[in-house]
Amino acid sequence: MSKKENVDFVISTLQDLYPEIPIPLNHQDPYTLLIAVLLSAQSTDVRVNQITPLLFEKADNPYDMVKLSVEDIRDIIKPVGLSPMKSKGIHGLSKILIEQHGGQVPKSFEALEALPAVGHKTASVVMSQAFGVPAFPVDTHIHRLMYRWNLSNGKNVVQTEKDAKRLFPKELWNDLHLQIIWYGREYSPARGWDLEKDIITKTIGRKSVIEDYYKSKKS
């Protein structure tokens, strides 16, 4: 199969498996999505979804959030990890949203990435999921699968994002990045991986990855 045929196979398989695409992080609006995505760094979506209701009960907008102290926020979000950095980031970005953006989440990559604790991936998730702007946020699942599928060399997430944007049609980016995440969790995880259930990797996967998988099963 050619690279284009492989890409088409990925797209059609994911559309068959996930015609309806759930958003992994619970939120009500761009602000609560921004906070949830920030909290998800080096944590699981399940853990974040357990903590955000407790935080948003006290503050689900920047005006209420700045009334809390950094310590108050940290006490609530401690279970998601990296709470010292994240609590300062949440408080700091809420203050900036009020002072510079009228309390609204800005609709540009540049303005989002200028906020404390907001990197390119977080900005990309907000732009795609809150505002419908084409973006391709790369998390660990997408990074792993793009390498397994021989669609990227896997050297770093920046390169993986470039490869994904080059290979996949722009109008599909917002759906595809979520479909790949769900597929990675269900069929192609880092641990406990069963290649027989992973139809995409089994069909178009990198030869060395497939060989290593079978070697590990024999040993």
C-alpha cells in the first residue's frame, strides 16, 4: 500500500469505529475546557474529570477563580499532580483573562500560548474543541500511533504534529486527533497491547514495530 492508501485506510477505519466522537474532558465552555486541558498534563482524563467538578463548583469562570488563593486551588487539584505549577497557572491566567481579554478565552494560538502554563498542545485543544479552528494537538497516544503506523519517525511531538498536518486533510484534523486518541486507548495502548485487535497497526504498521511485538511474545 502507498502512503496515501495507508492514510485513507486510517481515516476510513477511524470513521467506522468512531462516527460519534466524545470529548474526553468534561467542560461547559471555553474557560472550563482550558482549565481541564491544563490540568490534564501528565495526568489522566479520568482523574481530571473527577477533580474539575470540585474546582468548578467553587469557580467556573475567571472572576470567581481569582477570588480563590493559589493555595486554595492547589488543595483542590492536588490529586492530578504538578499542583504547584498548575495552581499558579490557573490563578495567573484567570487574572490575565480579566485584565486583557474581558474575562473571555482568546480565540488565537498566540494569545493562548502567552497565558501562564499554556503550551502549544493546550492551545491547540482549545482552538479545535472550543472554537472549531483546525488544529492537530499531539498527545502521547497520537505520538505513539503515528510512529507505529509508519506515518512519522516519532522523534518528537513537534515533528509528529507536522507530519499529521501534512498527511491528513485539514478539514478532518479536529475529528481525527480525537479518534486517534480513542483508538490508542482501546486498541493500541503502550502497555497490554494486543496486535491482533489493533487492525490499523496490523495492516499498515511499521515493520520493525510488528517484528518487535512478535519477538516479545516469544520471549
